Amino acid sequence: MHRARHLTGWLQAAPLALILLTFLVLPIITIVIVSFWRATEFSIIPAFVFDNYVFFFTSSVTYKVFFATFKYAAITWALTLTIGFTVAYFLAFHIRSLQLQIGLFLLCTIPFWTSNIIRMISWIPFLGRNGIANSTLISWGVIDQPLEWLLFSDFSVILAFVHLYTLFMVVPIFNTMMRIDRSLMEAARDAGASDWQTLWNVIVPLCKPGIMIGTIFVVTLVMGDFITVRFMSGSQKANVGRLISNDIALLQYPSASATAVVLLCTVLIVIAILLRFVDIRKEL
């Protein structure tokens, strides 16, 4: 009987394990293998060399690009956390009607009904030199000349990131807040705690799993994104994703694979560090 249950468990897990093996594990193994190959201008030579990694770690461009990637990830994380926590807190504790709560939550998802690229490039006519933002500020007398840094800059890149990925922070935090026992907040108030003390000492600690899940989503998405940086910076800025994309465009697949392997390891290290602070299994 025990052996039959054991076999049944393996059979039930087999389809998902096969999918993960085919579409996740094997592609990663392939990328790792190709990262040790050698590439010329005309061909790719199967070999086991460290040339791609040596070039990667000895190039000054690499560290500048990684710094830009971490900068985008850190600033986007801080902004999405602030906005996401505020929105989730408002929905969870200030909206009493369940129907209104659901309606406002669905309202937050409306931008996701369209393509990421469409949502992203919609900022271009708004932030352009003769766009809506500059025209409005000039008409109000706030500025005399158009602001050049609104578009094709770090500001526009981070703005697009925040627009695209804030919902990934709202959802897990909101889900965690909805599970908080309201009697804990009442007990804190009865003990004389102010609203700020209740927020900081009761709500925030209980929301750590949701905050951590949202952080993992946002950080990994930003670090792997390249199309947003390309469009919103006017190809004037770069991150690791852009580096990989450029190598692929030049048919330098071994170099792109080596960069992808380093990026994957970096993201896994970041996630491992984040998971040291909280046990997200309580949330899953």
C-alpha cells in the first residue's frame, strides 16, 4: 500500500516535472554550455574556453552596466514599495465594502489589459520636448523652456518601470494585509498605540512575507528587462538585459550566454539574500 501511494505521488508529479525539465532546466543547461564556446565573426566553435567570462569580468563596461542595472532595480523597488504599500493599505483597511474593494482592485489591473510595450511608449508623447507635460508646465508659467530630462533619461526609464511593475508589489502586500487579524489592531489601539505605532509595529511586521514576494517580483523583472531601457532611454542607457540583447543581435551567442549566466547567478544570489530575512512559505 505504501509503495502504491509512493508511485502514485511520482506519477502525479511527473507531468509538471517533465514540463520544468523541458522548458526550464534544459534551456538553462544549454545556455551554460554555449557560454563556454568560442565565437568568431563568421561562426561559433564548440569548445570549452573561459574567454567569454574573462572578457566579461575584465571589461570596464560590465561594471558600469551592472551598476546601472542595480540602480534601476533599487530605485524602482523603493518607489513601487511605497506606492504599492500605500494602495494596498488603503484597499485593505479603509474600504469597508467588499464590492467596492474588489472594484478598486480590478481598477488597478486595467493597465494590464494592454501590452506592456503600448503602456510604455504611451509615455513618449506625454514626456517629449513638445509633449503634454512640457506644454502644460509652460502654459502655467512654471518653466520657460521645455525640460529635456523628462524623456530619454534615467527618469523616464524608472517612471516606466514603476508604471509597469507596481501592481506586482500591490497584489502580494494586499493579500497579506487581508489575512491580518483585525483584533490585533484593536488590541494595539486599546494599549494606547497611535496609528503610526500600530502601522510600524503590527501591520508592517505581519506584511513582511508579502513585501518580500513583491520585492522578488519587482527586482527580478527590472534586472531582466531590456526593452524598457531601450525605448525609454532612446538607446542612450544600458543594463545587463541590453547587453545580452546587443550580443544576440550581433550573433555573439556565447558572449550573450555568459552574460545571461552571470545575470542569473546574480539574481539567484539576490533572492537568496532576501529569503534570509523572512520565510515566504507562510504566504504560499
